[in-house]
Amino acid sequence: MITVDFGRLSLRPGDRVLDIGCGTGRHTAAAYQCPNITVFGADLNLDDVRQAKNRMLFHDQCGEHGGGSWLLSVSDIHSLPFEDASFDLVICSEVLEHISDDKTAAAEIIRVLKPNSPLVVSVPRYFPERICWALSDAYHQTANGHIRIYRKQQLVRLLEAQGVVYQSSHFAHSIHSPYWWLKCLIGPERTDAAIVNGYHRFLTWDILKKPGITRFLDALFNPFFGKSLVVYCKK
């Protein structure tokens, strides 16, 4: 599930990309498709980094890349092990809502970004996320769960205060919102709900096959209840 629209970005051969909070590497792998770039994936969770490594090795084996290179590291977003102005693009997708000190995290991801370069940050959108919180306390009270819900202007102010300029935004993954509402309504920990499991199979099929009809429906409903808010800024 790719949240960032790489079509909005102008990556050039030789660019260096950081995917901070990379998880299992979905955006790291997507960036790796761009021609001749070096992509760094970093996350605090060692198990996720191991899964990201397997994903990247699979892309290498299949030849599904743009001819560049990749590196992975276990890193804390509050204190990144990179020099100032090291990257031509920084991606921070679905991370800040988990972090208590989001100001320090924002300062760090902008510190390592080169001047005049893009930053892309995504977080859960306020309206769909608020419904999840209203339906289930367990949804946001789990370990390492979501501790805040951002409104767009709140997120933009946080980022601009650290030295970037807002450029544009969009919403993504509208067809995922009903899945999470159903899961919260029935119980996030339950695994025996046929309707939730069926919806999950549908989403997995959609991610793998990318049929035109679901791409159309996702784009159609994104302005109304897209699950993610994606903000594009420039340093």
C-alpha cells in the first residue's frame, strides 16, 4: 500500500532518499524503483528492518528496481545517524502519530534534508481516525499505538516551524477506511469476524492486482474519507 505519490516528485539519478520509520519497507521498495537512486530505510523496530531487508532482496532477485542501491538501519527518529543536509528527499509515512515528541522528530527529518528538497509526511486523516477512536478505545491504546490525531493545519504548522514550506496535499486509501471502522466496531483484537476477514482479503487482492475499478473508486472517495493525509513540503 503506497501512500506517497512519486509522480509529484522529481527524483534524479544519483539522488539520495531517506524513508524514516520505514517499517517493512513498502516506500523504501517503491523509491527503489526510481532510476539510479540510493534509498535508505530506517526504523527503530529491528524485526521490521529485517522484513524490509527481505523485501529489498526480493526486489533485487526479481530485477524490480531502477538500478540504484539501498541500505537499511535501525535508527531513532529523534536522533538520526546522518549528517545535516544528507538527502534529496525524506519520506515519513504514518510515523508522527505514534511519537510523543513530534517536534524533535520533525526537526530531525528536516535537519537531514538538503535545502530546496522535498519532504513528504503522511498521517491518519482526522475524520476517519476520529471515528476509529470513537468506536474503540483498544484501537489507540495498544502499545506503540496512535497517541494523537492531526488536523491538516496542525501538521503543517509543526513542519513549517522546523524550516519547510507547505506546497500541496492529498488524501489516500479511502477504501481502507471502512475496514478499520468495521474492525474497531467489532473489536480490534478479534480474528473470527467473517466480515472483517473478508474485507481484509479484498484489500490484499486490491493491493496485489491493482484493478482499474478499485483504483477509480479509491480516487473518487479519497476527498471524502481517504484514510491518510499526505503533505508535501519543501525545505
